[in-house]
Amino acid sequence: KQWYQRRVAITAGGTVASTPQTGFSFGTSVVASPPKEESKPSPFAGFSFGGNPTATPIKTPTFSFGGVKVDTVDYKAFAKDPQESTLEKILKPEVVVEEVDRSSPASVAAFLGKLSTVMNNKTEITCQKLTDGVLKLSFSSTNYSPGDVMNELLVVMGLIKSEDKDFKPNADVGNLLRLLSHSISQDYFPDPTARIIAAFIRKDEDKIMSKVNDCSNLLNSFKI
């Protein structure tokens, strides 16, 4: 049995109506307040209609559709340590060039030496673009000369001795010579520097031929 505290209300007709204390109105019809429903999340939460979406964007993996290549290369990592598998995926050689350490002739030569070891027939054009970009920026440096860079390239090929007794040449001599034979014919390459490196290579033809098979045509490209 429910108990209520009753109050006496006088209606317009003189009728006494007893009402519960809470959830009712006085002098009119008696209506109970409906219980509050627990709010449920909307299935459209996070979106707006007729305006800008408010949902937080979700990062999704990038895919290739219709044969369009998607750039997924870590250019900074490649500039530090060139890898053959990565070289084949490079779409923006100019980004690699910006990341290469050009603080000294030795660092420039070290990158190009490593690059030559991972170059193949499929990636030769990409390597030419990388070599041209790196050399062009290096030759404009005010901290060293183009001749300094060429000297270090001869060192990494093992054609001249390094002042560091522990240094070990780290380059594919044939590939690096192919890259240089392309570069010396470009407008940015100083003619005096091209003649100097050509003279060194002609002088060391026998040593080069012992390192590179069938290189007669390659050596002829340095006869300038």
C-alpha cells in the first residue's frame, strides 16, 4: 500500500482533489512526470549533415590503384644508407639529394660510392639523377672545391691512396665510372675538373681494367 502526503487543493468547482507531492500539477488534470530515458550514442555521432564533417580523420594505409605508383620511401634513411630494394622505389631523386650529407668532400664521395654498389641496369637513370644533383650542389659549396670532391671519389674507388691507413675503398668502380662519365658531360660540371679526373683515369687504365670487365668503351668516354 502506497502512502502519500496529501494536500488539499480547491478547484474552480469547489472539488477537493488530493494529489501526490511530486510529479503532479494542481488545479488541473493530474499528470505523472515520465521517467527520464538513458541517452544512447547516435550512430551518426562525429558527422554533420549539410556542412563540414566534424569527425576526427583516420589515417589509412596508402594503396596503389590503376597502376599509379605510391611514394613510400624513407628518403632520409636512404641518403644515409642506400639500399638496392629502396632505390627501385624512388620517385623523387631531388628529395634524396637534399638529405645527403654534403658537409665535406669525403661525405659526398662516401654516398656516391655506396650508391654505385646498389646500382643496376634498371636504376641507372635514377642514379644518374642522384649523382648529378649531389655533385651540382657540392660544386657550389664555399667550403671545398670540385677538385676536392673528385679527389675523394678517386680514393673511394681505390685509384689513389687515402691518408687514413684504415680506410677501405667502398665502391663499385665500374658503376661509379659510368656515373661519372655521364656527369662530366653535363653543363654544371666544371671543364677543368673533368679534364683532371679524365687524366687520372687514363693514367690508371691498367688498374681499372683489372677491376672492371669489358671497360674499353667506358674508358674511351673519359678521353676529353
